[in-house]
Amino acid sequence: MSSVSDYARLAPDVIAAHATLSDAEIFHPVAAFLPKVPSTLLDIGAGIGRTAAWFASQGVQVTALEPVTELRAAGQARFDTLPFRWVDDELPNLNHTTGLKEQFDTVILCGVWHLLPPEQRDTAMQNIRHVTAPRGRVLMSLRHGPAPDGITTYPVDVRSTVKCARSYGLKAEFQTTARSVQQTNRTRGVTWTWLVLNKT
């Protein structure tokens, strides 16, 4: 993803901004679809590992995927006492993750899809399906509104995303719109669409 270098350059600001966010608040719109224990979860674009740590603390078996070295290192230092695994990998290819030959009950992409160029999204969705277990779920948040300062983003369209998912055997089970939990984003008019996809 072209945004990897952006996040590496802005890592100190990103770490500070993301460290204090509440996962309970972020995932509230899809609370009914969050993983139960025991289950496995893949957090794609894990950042500093805040979300991975939240689920791991509940007993979920978590793999945190993060391509930005600076964010991954910060997360490893911050959450070194929690039992979840880090993987250096990125969309669209997920080369290292598919090499694990594992599939996950839940796959999460929170604030990730808008970082992918449109021409990479078909490949990304195909590989997301590949790492999702039979009857597993994919939880995606799609950003609408201005890009974060200094980060390269691309427009997302809910209907096109649902169609793309369906073409790779991921059927939309639930969709809702939510406001951003970050005050800066709310001021700028940023909203999110949450999708819950089932592997068919």
C-alpha cells in the first residue's frame, strides 16, 4: 500500500492519536458480531496493536498484521505482556499471512480499505476471503470524508465494495453508518460505513 510510507513518516503522531481511542466505542456499531471465546481473529492493519490487545485481553486468539515497522515496534513494546502474534504483512497480497496456512474465524479491517488503490481491491478481497475460515466473518469499516492529514487515501463506495466481496464469496450480512469517534474527524465531517461479511 502506498500509505505505508505515509504512516512511517507520521508514526509519532499516529501513535499518539490512536493510543487513547476506545475500541468498545469504535466497535459498538457491530457489537453483535464481535468474536466470542474461543475463536481466532486476524486484525489487518493493526497499527499499534490497541484493537488486537483489546480482543486478546478477552481471551480471543489474535494475530495482528501491520506493515509499518514503527507502529509494529511501538505495539510490541506497549503490549508485550499480552499473548498475541505480530506479522509483518500488508494488503493486497498478504504474502506472509497466507504462508501461515491458517484461516481465521473473524477478520477485521478497521480504517484500512480507503488506503488501498482501487486497482488493488479485487486482489485484496480475494486474499481476505482466503484467510477467512468457512462460515467466518469479515468486519470492515469504510471511511467517507476528507483524508487524514498527510495520508494518501482513495474514495470508497459501499455498493462497489459489497459487489466485490460477493464476487469472492463474501456475502453482506449487515451494514450500518456511524460517526467517527475522533473529534477531529467529526469536525471535518468524516463518517464510516460498517460492513459485516459472511464467507459462503
